[in-house]
Amino acid sequence: MSVTALSFEIGDNPPNRLDKALSRDVPEAAALSRTRLARLIGEGAVQVDGVVVRDPKHKVSGGEIVEVTVPEAAESHIGPEDIPLDVVFEDDDLIVINKPSGMVVHPAPGSPNGTLVNALLHHCGENLSGVGGMKRPGIVHRIDKETSGLLVVAKSDGAHQGLAAQFEAHTVERYYRALCYGVPDASDPRLRGVRGVNFEAGNIMRVTTQLARHKTDRQRQAVLFEGGRHAVTRVRIVEALGTPSCAALVECWLETGRTHQIRVHLAHAGHGLVGDPVYGGRRKLSEKAVGVGGAAAARGFARQALHAAVLGFAHPVSGEPMRFEAQMPQDMQNLLRALGGAW
């Protein structure tokens, strides 16, 4: 396998961590994200002043000579599959997809094929960034299998690096539509007692916690207040549902992007998503409040009622502002109507 050798100097006043300093000073043409650089450090592919360093937190002060050995992207063993894609936008550098619920983003032991990556390999051929590695070509971010909505995928390494930097800096605009149990309203006295939950102007609920894998169930995320990764979600009521109100259509937006973040945060606030088999609990909607049909529709909804509706970012090559919207899929529209909502 061929490799590329990079040699450069860490500039003045660098971040004190090696991975952050490399992310700042690595030649832009190398298209290496901080995550990729941290992985290369761990693999022993980085030398500082002639000494291999494997710790991303290694302290630097400026002036060090760094050598990075970058292996060529491995040939993917993932096969292309002729799976229809809802392409919202595409150019030479990126492609925006409206992903249906039920589609896994990238192959995993339980889902070796039928994934978005398989479909992209058929649609794009070899024109996918290799920065993500052989298992995730072009993938910059993901949404859960049963969550529908917008995803951007990199077709060039430069686009991959540029998009990854925006996600890391939390400058990407991401809005979701969801149907949750209860109404997350500032007038609810219960919410004033939930740690990590407060309200901002405009009746916007802000949930701030740490998130980490659950200690006993590795498929779940758990709310923490020490350790884990910082996570912030904001939630706005779009429409209260039921008489009396017992559910809501809400808009959620992410300040950070952690695994299952919206699902975990809404459940933590006592407003789990309708249909969520992991975090939604066994709640049922009152037939008196939403009618027999509405209660049955909620009970029978087979996935978390969550849709990535808006995606906005700066084009990673041209810098042009880009913003895309995808309306809720038919199953969520039907559920909203069954609960008496306006669509």
C-alpha cells in the first residue's frame, strides 16, 4: 500500500495538544481532519522532532518538526448496490441525501449491506472521499437507522475535511421535527425540577448534560453530569396535540451532535419520542384526548418519530451558504393528522 509523507513545522502559539496543533498547522491540501490526525497519532504514524508520539494530548509549544505518514485510503470491501436515493443536491464535492427511515448509514456487523454507503457507491462510483476510511467512505455525520431526513456526504477529500471542521465547530445548522409525549412548556412546574433543563426566551427548552454510553446497555446512551461528552439540545413547541394536550409536534436543534442526543435529552426531560423503542418508555396517549384512532396510531408507530428536516452549512470548497429542507415523510404526516395536528 502506498503512503504519503508530510513534513511541516508547528507554528507559534499553538494549542497545547498535539492533535489540535496538527489540525491547525497541517497543510490544507492534505485534507486531514482532527479525528483522522488523532487516529494517525494512535497508529504511530506521527513523529515529533524524530520521535514517534502516540498520545493526541502530547504537549507542544511551537517550532517542533512534525512528520506524518498517511497511508492511501484502503480499497473498500463494501459493494455497490442499486438502491434508489432521494438526491436533494449534488455537485463535484458533495451530495445531500434525504434518507428514508429504515436505512442504515454505513455497514456494521448487523447490517452488512443495504446501507446508504452501498447505495452511494453505486450512485457515485469511485467519487467518494476516502478520508473516512474503508468502512465509511464520504460519511461526515450520520443519523439513526429509523430517523429520516437530510445527510450531507463528501465526494472529495477537501470537502470531507471542510465539512468535518464545520461539524466539529458546531456551525452546521440542523433542525429536526419530532412528535413527543407531553408538551415541553415552561409553564409545567415539573420541568423546573429536572436537572439540566431550563427555558430561554420564546418558551424554548434547553437541555444541557453530558452523554456517554450506558454502563450496562452498550446500545443506549445515558445522561451524566460528570464525565461523558457535553451535549446541548434546544426544543420549541410547534403544535400542542390533544384535548387536553398530551403530545406535541416540536422542532429541535443541536448545538452539539452526539449519538441519540435528541432522543436521550427529550426522554430525560420526560418527553420521550412517540414510537421510540429505546427511550420512549411504555407511555400511551389517552383515547379521550386524541381519540381512539389517534391513540391507536401512536401505539402502532413503528419507529421514533424523528425527522432531520433542515441542514445548512457553508460549501466546503466555494464557501457559498447552503441550506436544504425536507418535509416530514408520509408516516409522520399521517401520525400528526391522526393526533389532530395540522399538516
